[in-house]
Amino acid sequence: MTQRVYLFARFERFWHWSQAGLIIFMAVTGFEIHGFYTLLGFEPAQELHTIAAWALISLWVFAIFWHATTGEWKQYIPSFDRLFAIMRYYSVDILTGAPHPYKKSRLHKHNPLQRIVYLSLWVLINPALWISGALYYYYNDWGPWGLAPYLKLEYVATAHVVAAFLITTFLVIHVYLITTGHTLFAYIKAMITGWADLDEDSAQES
Amino acid sequence: MSPLQKILASVLTLAVCALAAPEANAKPPLSAALAALPASTADHSQFKELQREFESGSELTRACLSCHNQAAKQVHASKHWKWEFVNGKTGQTLGKRHVVNNTLMSIAANGPYCARCHISNEWTEAKFDFTDPNQVDCLACHDTTGTYTSMKMHQLRSKCSACHVEFDKSKARNVVRRPDFGELGRHVGKPSLQTCGACHFNSDGGNGIKHGDLDSSLLNAAPELDAHMAKDGAGLTCFNCHKTRRHQTLGSRYAPQSKDPKGKNVLGGSRATCESCHGLAPHPKTANAKLNDHVDRIACQTCHIPAIARGGVPTKTRWDWSSAGRLDKAGKEIITRDDKGRIIYSTQRGSAEWAENLVPDYVWFNGEVKYLTLNDKINPAGTVRLNVLSGGPDDPKSRIWPVKTLRGKQPIDAENATLVGVRLFGKDENAFWEAYDWNKAIAASMADAGRPFSGKVGFVETEMRIPVNHMVAPESGALSCGDCHSRNGRMATVPGIYYPGRGIYWLIDLLGLLLVGGALAGVLAHGALRIAVKFRKSGKA
């Protein structure tokens, strides 16, 4: 038996989807700025990438505040419980129709693999992106800020591009894993409506 | 244009109009009576001293100096007069009297002929008295009729080939040989595009040949061609930027300024740098915020002069002297034109290549230029660089500049490994354009320069780099970001600088693409496997 649980609050959904849109948009414009292809033209790509960056940083400020005040930050505390079982599930067991080794609940809505990946997004890739991005944008202020002797634009650009490759890789896998719920659209439905069908016994935990 | 660009462009246009409108009307209107008066407080046509005939230029100069009694001293101190410039930084003595180029090469043994463009009245002999005040040719710069320079050339019986590669001898008889100095003297005024252009547009033997950013198209330029000199644009003339005090004109090809850190100079006027009028943050706040971030490393000219020779007058890009001197079967001089009417071969000047709308080359430049002179040894094995622009990415005084590269092949002393001058002009057998004998023409020139000549003539490939400064396009004609910010943009060959779009380490790109591509391939394969398994199961069921 399953039970419907309100898993994702309204702000959380808003944050998730606008972040998703911004990240996709920034990847498209960013890789154009990097010179991989011409789509909007360099100047519009650069201008829109910058605007999107400010929007995303503002969004993160709100999201950090939300996570801090609601206690939802605890969802990202890493756990290694059944981590290998989960990895085996996604690579092999899912094909045989075996059950997911981890039962989600309101209090633990991310499985340990998700927690580790999302936490590394929060503490590694996102900061790498926006610190390198800010340095990149404020290149001309390195002198007054006293940073000029320690930095070279091509190193900052390299860091930014490497982080961009990582988040794009995450995006590809993340989008695919959306389809691995009870049904093909179960996860995406939950992220849109907020309501998820959880197994009865685990739902009672909450 | 993308919608965003459109919005930005219209916002920008409005802002520019708002800024420009009051400026255009900045001069308060004059009353009709005042407007009818000449701008100057002195009307030269009324001066007693000028109400007569003058036999020669120097006679007119004497009259000028009777009032302007300090003028000759000032002129005598100028580069325009001395044709000599000592570069304090490099210690080189330069100027037209000393440098060697790959156009007409050297003034040595050509003095009086080259001097048709010198601001003197009668430099007609090899020896010339640079201290004679009456030799200052006031009209060269102060003629307002636009007819003087051409008349002067003909009066002094300049060698026709100095200006005309091809000419109609039957018309030569009709040329007015002696200017009416009295009439010209009564109509003097401030220098103009015409007076400066008479020499500077025609550097090295013809319209636009040498510089590419200075030619007769500037006389009637549209704002798109030159925002400064166009009458519908800023309506400026040369001395507005090349500010002249005591007859000393600012701006120099021998010691240009790559970067002017002083900014706007409201009271003092222009220092012949962009910054002295446009400041250190020249782009308006409404424009892309990144534009002003370029000024530390990119010269204004780099974006705002999108191409060389944009006005319809071609400029020479290659001058090969080694083929000069060929005669046809009848023993006559040859002239060959291409389908656009440009002379690509002439017996006098050898082979030529021309260009219009030429994309400049881009180099790091800190303002310091070293020139080869007749005294320097060269390496004839490679391409000899006649001038070397100093600078590099690690030099904070350097910016990336557009230059016109003029390539050539020119004679050298093969044994002594030096550049040589060639006596081109003259009416004797030593003049190349008379006898087409390299040996004699070089020997005459080197003797005049006081340099040795072995008698062994060789030819060497040479290259000269000329920084580009004029034909500044308005904002609408400037380069757009993507012209440089792309994988094979205009800066692709400029070393030592990273900028977005250029690309970083190929290995990073490769690994990154492999990572993203691998993830994509992985999930697709995994998805396909899931579908396959599902179908097999449902098949069994």
C-alpha cells in the first residue's frame, strides 16, 4: 500500500524549477560564450548569462535562508547507509524489478546517494561556479582588490568551465533518474505537485 | 539582431541622442550680422603688405614674417621642418631624413624631389639652408584655396613620376606652373583637411598608398567612414586632435602613445589621444558594462577602426621593387592594371598589391618603435622588419593595436648586409627612373648618405607595420563582441592573452565533453536496457 505524502513545499518546488531553468539556460549561454557554438551571438549570450547569474545567486540566497529556517538542511546530512546497495539498484537491480533498497519518508526524502550528490552540489560545484564566475566577471577589479598577483584569467576560466562540465553531467544523469520512480512520471509529478506516493510503512514514520 | 540587442540598441540610441543633442547645439547661435563676419579677427585680404604681386614663395613669406615675426623660429623647431626626430627612449635619430621604408625607400640623393612635400619654398638643390626664415612655406599649411600644393609641385618642375605613374603628356602643357602668390597670400587661414592631406593623404607617391587610414576619401567623409572628420559627424579637422602650439604639432608615428592614463583634458584640449577627449571610461553607462573593461588591454582603435581603406581608395599592401625596370619589346615603360583599374605593375615602381576594407593585423604595442636605418646590419635570409613595435602581454603599458602591414621586396647591399637608398628622381643616368640601373642609383644614394656600397645588389623581403588611427567608425560601425570572442576571431594570433571564446586547454574541453557525452551515452544505454527488459518481461507474461 502506498500513501500520499506532501513531500515538497511550495517554495521548494519554485526554487527547484527556477533553478533548473536557470542552470539549463546558463549552460546553453555559457558554452556559447566558451566558443563551442553560435546561437544567440556572443554579446546577447554574455549579457543574458550575467543576468541569469544574478538571478540564480539571488535564488540561492533565498534557498539557503529557507533551508536554514525550516531545518530542511538536515536532508543533506550525508549517510552511507546502504549506499552500495542503492548504487547496485540503479545500475543492475532496477532492470530485474527488485525493490528500491531505501524507503523514503517525509524526514528522509533523499536517499543517501542523493544526499551525497546534492550536498556536493551545494558545497562544491555551486560555490566553485559562482566564485569562479564572480572572479571572471570582476576581472578588471582584481587590481584594486589585491588579487591580481595570485590569479590568471585563464585559470579562473578553466575552473569555471570544469565546474560547468560537472553540473551539466549532473543535469544529464538527474534528468534520466527522474524516470526511475514507481512509474515513469512518478518523480516529476511529485516535484510539480509536491505530493508523492510513498510506501505505507515508511510514510508512517513521518 | 536578437530582441535583446534591439532593446539595448534602442535604449542606447536614445541615450546617445539625449547626450548628443545638447552638445550639437552647444554653441549659442550668432546674430546674422556676426555670422556674416569672418571667424578670424584679421582679414588678410585687407592687409597693405599683401596688396601686390609676389614673384616667389619666399617673397611672400617675407611679407608674412613682417607681421608674424616669431613664426619662422617656431616652424624651424618643428618636425614638419626638420624632418628629423630624436627618440629619447631608444636614442635613435629618425625622421624622413634618416629612416628607410619599403615604399620610396630613402630620401638620400632624392632630397630636393622628396622636398616637394617639405614645408619650404625652394628646396631645389641637394644642399638646403634649414636656417633661412624666408624658406618657410606658409602656404603649405595655411592655403585655403586647396589649389596650392598641386601648383607648387608643378612650379618646381617635380618629376612627373613622383605623383603620376601614368599621365597624359599632351595635358602637361596646360598645367599652371606659377601660383599667384599674392592671391594665395590674401586668402590664408587655418590648416584644413585639404592642406594636411595634400601631403599626408599622398604619402609615398599617391593617394592612400602608404597609410590606408589617410586618403582623399576623408575630404567628403560620411560619418560611417570617419565619425570625427565627417562634416555631418563631429566636423573636426586635423589640428583639433593634433593640437598645435607654437607650430609644434602633437602626435607622432615615431613615438606614439599606446595608452594615455591622463584622461579627459577639458582646458588643455587634445593630446592626440582618444582618452584626452573621450576619457578613461569612454562607453556610456547604458552600454554593455564590459566594454569599459576592455580599455586596459585593447586600444580604442582596435574595435572602432574595423577595417583599413574603407573610403573607396585602395591602399598598397605589397610593393615589390625587384621586378621594376622591365621595358616592353619597343623599349617602352610598361603599366599593367587589374580589373579594378589598380596598377599592379609599372616599370617605375615594380609590382604592387592593393586592398580595400582590409582587416588589420593586431599586435601588442607599448608605443615604442625601433626603426632600421642605413647604418644597421640586416639578416637577408628572412623577412626584414623595417620597424619593430615593442610590447607584449606582460607589459602593462601595452595594448593590442591594429596595424597595417606593408610588405615589400626591396634592394639591399648584398655584401655589406645593409638596407640601401635608391636615387629614384633626377634627370641623369644615376636616377633609377631615368636609366633603370640599380647599381648606379644605389651608389648615388649611398654616396649622398655617406654610407658604403659594395656594388653587389640583392633583394630582400621586408615588412613595415603602421599603427592605424584614422577612419574611426561610430558605434554602429565598430566591431561586435563576437568578432574577437570566438574560436577563430580577430585576436586568434595575438599571443599571451586569454579572453572568453578563445578557448582554453584543449584537454580540459576534451575531458569535459567526454564526461558529459559519456553520461548521456550511459543513461541512454541504461534506458534502452530498461525498455528491453520490460518488453521481454511483458512478452513472457
